[in-house]
Amino acid sequence: MSSSDTPREPANGRDTGNWYEIRVQGRLDDRWAAWFDGLELSRAADGTTALRGPVTDQAALHGLLHKLRDLGVPLLSVTRTDSGPGV
């Protein structure tokens, strides 16, 4: 493997996996971000919370969904998104 083929850490220090937005019913506090692998949590006026950020692979995505299930939080949607700041 040449040096140009070597994966590099992104400038922002975050993993380059696919980005997802997982929307749930209810308002999760920011303290849950660490438990959800550092995903950004944003609460909407409609009483939902969006967890957004990079997910390394499908196994990691399923792990996040299992954590939400274990909390008893109703899942509303899972969407693959563009990387970058939350909308």
C-alpha cells in the first residue's frame, strides 16, 4: 500500500464513516452523547431528538439502535445524510 492509499484521520478528528441522522420521540439530554458514541444531539420543538454524526459501519449502526431500544425510546427514522454540521 502506498502512502497515498493510507487512510488519513479527517481534519476534524471524526471518523469518515457514513453519516446518519437518527430521529427519536422524546427529548434526550446532551449527557447521552457520550453513550451514543459522541453523536451530536439536537432537540426540536416538536418533542423529538435527532442524533447525528458518523457511524463506522452497519454493526455500529445496529449497536446504536439497540441502545435506543434498551432505553425504550420510540424510533421515528434513520436517514443516511451528508457529512458536516447538523441542519
